Amino acid sequence: MLLPYGTGHVIVENNNHDPLRRRSTIAHEMSHVILEHPFEILLGTDNACRSSASEVEVEAAELSGELLIPSDGALAMAKRGWTDQQVADH
């Protein structure tokens, strides 16, 4: 989750999650900051908190994917026939 802190933000993530999921979560929350998304009402569930603004979440998901594996790099790896594991390892 992303929390306002003074003039900045703090990312809170679950250290019980797998490291790859944690990396994805951090990239997603960083994307909200980079895209300067406003804070919206959060909906709490048993498993997570979610923004009510689905368009904002889609934008953050798209940018976080680009931060983790840039499109140009993914295309180059695909052309080389790399497996998902090879991409993840790289």
C-alpha cells in the first residue's frame, strides 16, 4: 500500500509474500507516485485494499510492468526465444 508521509510517500509491503510478488507490488506503488495519482477512497477486503478508481489502477499496472521489464527488452528477449524463466533471471 502507498501512504502519504509529509511531502513524500511510504510504500508498505508484506514481507511474507514471495520476493517476486513483493517486487511487483513495489513497482506498482511506485507507478502511482510517478504518475502523480491522487489518493482515492480505499476499499478494504480480507486480502487487500484496493482503490475505487479502476482506471488509475490500470495505469499503474501498465507502468509497473514497463518498470520491471521494459517493452523493448521484452521484445528482444522474445525474438531470441528466451523462456519466461530466462527473462525473470535476467
